[in-house]
Amino acid sequence: MNKNLTMAMTAALMMSGSVAQAQDVNIGRNNITLTSDLMTPEALWAMGRIGAAQASPDGKKIVYQVGYYSVKENKGHQVLRVMDADGKNDRLLTTSAKSESDAAWLDNSTLAFLTGGQLWTMNADGSNRKQLTQSDIDIEGFRFSPDRKRVVLIKSIPYYGTIKQNPSDLPKATGMVITDMNYRHWDHYVTTNAHPFVADVTADGIGAGIDVLEGEPYESPLAPFGGIEQIDWSKDSKFIAYTCRKKEGTQYAISTDADIYIYNVETRQTKNLCKPADYVEPKIDATKSMRNQAVNHQAGDMNVGYDVNPKFSPDGKYIAWQSMKNNGYESDRNRLCVYDLATGKKTYVTESFDSNVDDYTWSLNSKDLYFIGVWHATVNVYQTNLKGEVKQLTEGDHNYVSISLLGDKKLLAIRQSISQANEIFAVTPAKKEKTSVQTQLSFENKHIYDQLALGDVKSRWVKTTDGKELMEWVITPPHFDPNKKYPTLLFCEGGPQSPVSQFWSYRWNFQIMAANGYVIIAPNRRGLPGFGSAWNEEVSTDWTGQCMNDYLSAIDDAANNLPFVDKDRLVLLVLHLVASLFTILLVFTTSALSVSSHMMVLSTLRVCTQILRKLGSATGSMTMLIGIRIRAKLQSAHTQTVLI
């Protein structure tokens, strides 16, 4: 999944406990009146957070999901809304305090959705609600077959492969017996696996269904962020394509080898589309990098990296999916693969686009595909065909985060930027490159933006120490005065390799930083996508090398060439792996030095970099804010570490 979607899902996971308990408070749109025109935490929390959106089969209506949160109640509420395809007649469907989510059209007048862990339907105006399932296990996702006679239900079942089941006579025991790797994902221990179940749709409702992975200790969709997008129905409703990494324990933990499987719902037979039937994986040494191991140097295309998100073409002749080439490389280039179901031929149709495919959809003619991808720190909409001829459709300083069809002539998309949270847009593809019309349809937070003065955002190119060009964003404070000096924040993106693009974040929000009087320098250093594979991969095995020099080039340029940057007030904002690299060394080196000028700060950073190169890359991940406020001459620098 792309970065923005991952962040949105992470926020939802963090709030999931509160959402599940929000039974007595109906949290809705916050008509907040701000006391100033500066972005504050209160303004951010008041914003509605648009999630998924889907157009009706005839393209005349759009249903979408919005999350609202209450700091006072410490709870969240997911609601469904519907509007006409031109953005008019926007209205709320959810009326209770119970969250409703994952809406999908069954026909032009009926919606399916999840609430309380069960699958329901309702009319497009919110009336005639009916519960379809009585599942003992919460339903986490669903997808109806095209003929509406069957449905795939995602349910998590107990898994004891790594964390063993506690004895039955110790029901209150909290200890765990862990015997292998892959015992934890982000915020939870791995005690369940998600499985797809195929169930018949009858007049009496929907039963438990048949487990597609019955008896297999694997998961589909993939944890921790995979969803129903990793499963699709064939157009004749006879087959299911699903994503699965059929490994356990240590081999699961070190591998990115997920494949696309086809499951026959009648015979219950499964076929791997990515590998030959007699494929035997070369032995992998878990103590070493896979870069030079045999698994990544085989004859033929064995699809040993991530292969995810299958989608059948409208004519049923092809299936496409997002594909990474190498095993063990999470940040490999995400390509778009098209598989001919008749011949088994695989064609990669985005090879001329030297960056990632973040999301995609088929056109109705089954000859073209639309996708979104990052280039030069913006995510725009592109078109390709079965020959791999790529054309850029949209242009602008923004990030598209999802794309689907809107009728037969338009695309439905969600878009964001550094200055705007998710909103719904329609894109009308044009024949001429970069001229497609982009029309905003939703205005979820307009009433808040109208009260705010936001910082200006501009791109800037900087010469690096090895003579290359580095692109960065420069964000200035609201009510900016070019004749003043401002404290300046250097934003250091950590790992894995995700772009410093036009992303909107409720965690790392550039506008709230700017609202506190900071200039932000946000460079796309070596090791970030959107500037070609060579730029992205140059950081591998060199975390303490050129990428660190790129940061120094960015802050050097700002201090020397931007007159509004205060050389005596510089701040590092470091994330993830970069935090691990900088934190201790900055504390020790700055406390031992008298820092009185910008160049001394840079010298301190260079000392850190030199030490890091001797130590090698650190491991682990910690998010910290390292603030360095430079005092008067001969006084020590004050270094403050704040856990976020």
C-alpha cells in the first residue's frame, strides 16, 4: 500500500478501540469556530477524515466514508455519506452512534456495508437496513461476486504457529510461549490470521462460508495493512484471485515473496499465477541479505517479491497486479503486471515509468489501465496500455491516494496535499498529456480552511555534494515576512523508502509546524522514490553515506541562500531510522561543544555523520524530535529530546 493510505489506516488502527466503544455518543462533523487563523491541534482533530469512495455502477452517485473524532470523548465515529457524481446533494447516511464503514454498491440503488462486525445492506438513501450475516467472528471486509450469488468475507481465525496456545486450565494467564519469528505486527501480537471465506447469498441471509485457506497456516489479506483490495472476483463469478505469502515463522519474517493465487469456487482448486507448478524456492540464509542469494538470481521471471492487489479486466481476459521484482526488498519498485489468462504471459506495462505504481484501475475497454504514482515528490494520475505506453494525465503539486472508475468517461479519485486533507475529485482523462480536467467534488473541511491562514509551499532544487540535483519542499509560516528571520526545521525522513511528497498527515503535519513560526526544509534525499530507481536504491548499504550528505546540502543551501532562514536557530526533525542514527550522537556531540554559529551546527552534524559511518547503519526504529536551539557565543547548545 502507498504511504498515505498506510498512514490513514494506522490512524484508524490507533483509534479502533475507541471506535468500537462509541455506542453512546454520535460524533459528527465539527463546526468549530477557531480563535485564531493559525493551525492548531484542535483544528486538526476537528477535521473530517475522508476514507474510501466508490461510484455506483451507472456512475451517477458516490458513496464515501468519513471519520470524525472527539478529543473530549476520546472516541471516533466512522460514517457513510452519499452525493451525486457532480458533488451535489451530499447527505449523511449514518444516523446512529455506531460506526458504519466499507460501503460498496450492489446495484444503483443498494449499498452493502459493515457495522458491528456484520454485513448489512441499505437503500442508497439510507433506508431499509437489513442485516445479512450472523457471524460469530467479526467480518473485516467483503466483496460480492459480479452475479451477486456469492460473497467473500474476511474473518480472522486463531493461529498458534508462533505464539503457542496457553493451556486450557490457565484461562487467565497472560504469559506467552513464543517459538519463532513473526510474533508481532506493529501494535498487536500475531495470534490470528485473516482468511477469505466464500459464502452463498440467499434470501435468508449469508452463512459462515467456506474457508479458502482451510487447513493452511497463512493469511490473506496480508498483515498488517492489507484489505479487501488484495482479493478480486473473475467477471464470470467462478474464480477468486487472492494475495498470499505462504510462509511461516522466520521465513515469513524475512521474505516479501507474496503471490497471486486463483481459487476455483466450484472445485476448490488453487493455482499460483506467479510461479510454475513445480517451482522449488532456493534455500535462503536468514542471517544474510538476500541481495546476492540465489532466490534473487534465478532463470526466468519467478515473481519472488511482493505481488499484491489483483484485478480482473472487464472482458475477463487478463488479470493485473502490483509486482516487486526482488525478495527481501520492501522498497523495491512497484510495477504493474498484466497476466494473460489464456496464455500465461506476463507483461509489465509501466516499465517506462521509473517509479512506483501506488494504485490502479482498468479502463472499460480492457486495453488501458489508469494508475497513480510519485514523480518529483508529487503523485499524479497516469495511463498505460497493454504495450506499456505510459502517458501522464494530471499535473500539480498534490498527491492522489486512490483511483477507480466514475462512469464510462471519468475517474474517481481521492487527493491531498501539504495544505489540504483528503478530498474527492473527478478526473476527466484527456488525449493531450498533463491536461486532464480535475474537479473537486467534496469539501469536507472547507469551513475550517476558510478560518485558517496556511503556510506557502514551494519546491526548490539544490546541488548535492556529488554534483546531482536534490528536490525539496520549502514551507514558510503563515503571514510570512521575507524581511524577517525564522527558525528553520530540517525534516529528515526515515525508513523505509517513502517519498517526502505532497502528503497530508495528522502526525507529521507541515502546516502545524509552520503555524508555530518555523520554516520547514523537507528534502527528498538519496533513498526516496520518485526520482528514478538509481536514486532510490543508492541508500542501500549506505545509510550513513550520501543520504546524510544530502541533508547537509539542503541545510547548507537554506542557510546560505534563503535570507529568511535564521542560521542561529536550526532544528532537526528526525523520523524512524534517522532518529536512531542521530539521537545519541547529537546529544553527546552537542553537549561537548560550544555552538555559536550555523556552521558549527553543521560541523556537529558532520561529526555525527563521520561517527555513524565508522559504526555502520543502526538497526531498530524510534521516532524522536531533536531540537537544537543555539545560544549566544561560548554557551553550550541546548539539546532537547521529545518522544512523539
